[in-house]
Amino acid sequence: MSTPEVKEKVNLLNLTRDGMVEFFSELGEKPFRATQVLKWIHQFGVEDFDEMTNISKACRAKLKEVAEIKGPEIVSVQESADGTIKWALHIPGGQAIETVFIPERHRGTLCVSSQVGCALECTFCSTGYQGFNRNLSTAEIIGQVWLAARHLNGLHKSDNRAVTNVVMMGMGEPLANYQPVVNSMELMMDDNAYGLSKRRVTLSTSGMVPQLKRLIDDIDVALAISLHAPNDALRDILVPINKKYPIAELMPAIHHYLDNSNAARKVTIEYVMLKGVNDSLQHAKELATLLKNTPCKINLIPFNPFPQSDYATSTRQSIDSFSDFLIKKGYVVVTRRTRGDDIDAACGQLAGKINDKTKRQTRREQSSSAETVSNKKYKKQIPVELSN
Ligand code: SAH
Ligand code: SF4
């Protein structure tokens, strides 16, 4: 006797609006059900079909049979004295990713992860140091927004305890996990889901040029580029993907996005300040020349140290001189300040727990003794913009 096939339930958090319409049409239901269910899930944070009171009992029964609403499993929630919240989320295989909520006076920014680790090995990044395991699904990405919104008890409130902005600046390189990231950003902006405006959803990338070139055909959001160096020689070291896609290819891809976007009239240029590495006036000069024809805002990020790193944070004085030089050249420059250091969270250098498939640790051990690994306790800090 053959065992009946057990069909896996569809996790509705994986579905965008179009996916939801298709799902209901396959169930023999009307398309307006898609809107109703999207609202229940994303606007009311419901996970039990029985709470969906405007859906008929028969339809709810059908849904229970074939579908589920399964958000990420929370391992821990930490709240900082300044209101910053960090969630550690369970990922199968004994792993964890992190999501951070940063409240400010007029907004609440959620820093979302896109991968378990990152394969790109930027030399100053703690996530890159830890290696890579796998891409997150749409449910796991939008699920971070879903659970933060549930925790904060409702979106669209005017106080700063709601998610008003999302930045794809957690763990991972968003453009290396293209479709689930695009799907998730679509849901962030969908009026029946989170309804955030295009300018309040930011994709940050280290510069995966082929994906960046096609991105505007699929989604229009605010764009941030992790530049970190004004020339290829230095960027090859700090952001190794630059060897594949050098600055001369990255800049036209940025322009292509800006030229065709309604959301990103300016690109945010992220520039981590590393003492004695990329923070001299000569570097500032080169940067000013490089960005001459690019509408942009420059974000200087004081380096957040982690134990295995040899880099140090630039001094306050060199950050100020760097910034002043660029401001005199007519650039808008924002230096991020740190927040939430009492809960050890940093947007852009989150730790998590990654079963590295890239064998980075082994390769490191084999390749050189040059790297220093110290176990000393470190303080990670959340970089937050001083002003906008
Ligand atoms: N992978 C994407 C998005 C995640 S990283 C990217 O690289 O853009 C988000 C931001 O944090 C990037 O600008 C990244 O360069 C920065 N970052 C990474 N490690 C950091 C550190 N140790 N200190 C300060 N900023 C860091
Ligand atoms: Fe990956 Fe971004 Fe870290 Fe580079 S900075 S290793 S791209 S997460």
C-alpha cells in the first residue's frame, strides 16, 4: 500500500500580492481574498486563520489545510536603554540572524538581514568574516518586518515606536539574494501590506553590478552604495568584489539606477572610516573628484571594531577634517553616531551564528599567520545618522 503524499503547506509570508492572487485563484477563490489576507497578515499581524473574521468559515477551513503563516522563530529580544531593540532569530541548522530596530525622534528604522552570513569577504565586516551559509527566503526577510511590527504593536503610528523606514543593511548582500529581496521590498511598499513609501525603503549594496543594472526594472527604492574607497587599488582590498566589478563599472550602474528612479534622486555613498587606511585628506580629495557628477549624500561610518579585525576607528579629528573638506566642496555629508552599545548590536556588522559553507576559517588558517585573532570582548555599536 502506498502512503498518501503529504503536501507541504504554503507559507503565506512567502507570497507577494501577485503570488497571493494566484494562490487564491488556484484554490477557486476570488482575487479580493488576496487583499483581505494580505491585510490580516501584514497590517494586523495575524497568524491564526480563525482571526480573519471577514473570510468565510469554509474558506478558512480550506486555508488551514493547505497554508500557514509562519514567521521567524525568536531566540532572544534585547532592548537598549535608548530604545534600540535587537532580535536574534533562529535559522535551521543551529544558526541565527539578527534584526535591529532603531527609534529616533521622527522615525523608526528597521535594519533587516538578507542572508545567513555573507560570501563577499569585505575585510572590515564582521558578517563577512564569519562566512556564508545560505540565502534567506522571502518569508524569512519580510518575516523580520512582520515580527518587528507585531512587537511594536501596529504600523502607521506617528510616534517613533513604529517601523517607518526599512534599510537592507543587516547581515548579507541583498543583491546576491535578488528575487526574495525584491519580493520583500515589494511587500514593504504594498498598500495592503506595510505601505512604506519608496524613499523609506533602502537597499544597500557593495556593488554587484549586473544585478544593480537590472534592479530598476524590478523595483524603485532608495539606493545606498558601500563605496569605502575612492580608487580601485584600495577598494580591491576593502571590498574584494571590486576586483570583479571595478569603480569604472559601478559608477555607470549607479547612474542608470538614479536616472530611471523616482525614489532615488540621490545615492547614499557609505564610507567606513578606517584609521590610517582610507581617511586622509588625499582620500577625501579623490572621493570629491570621483563623485563630482553623481547626485549623492555621503555617509561617513566610524568603523565598529570586532575581535578578529586589525582595523581601528578613525579619530574624531580625522573624521571631522574629512567631512569638512567634502562639505566645502559642496557635498552633503552625514557622520553616523553610535547607539545601543549596551545590547551589542550594530546595523551593518551583525554577528548571528553561521555554519560557514565557504570554509573561510580553514582557508584563513592555511593562508597566513598574518591575521590576528584575539578573543577580547568588544563593544559593537549601532551607527545612526546624526541628521538627515
Ligand atoms: N552587504 C550590504 C549591506 C549590509 S552591510 C553592503 O555591504 O552594503 C551594511 C553597511 O555596514 C555597509 O555599508 C557596510 O559596509 C557597513 N559595515 C560593515 N561592517 C562594518 C563595520 N565593522 N563598521 C562599520 N560599518 C560596517
Ligand atoms: Fe557582505 Fe556587506 Fe559585509 Fe561586505 S560589508 S561582507 S557585502 S555584509
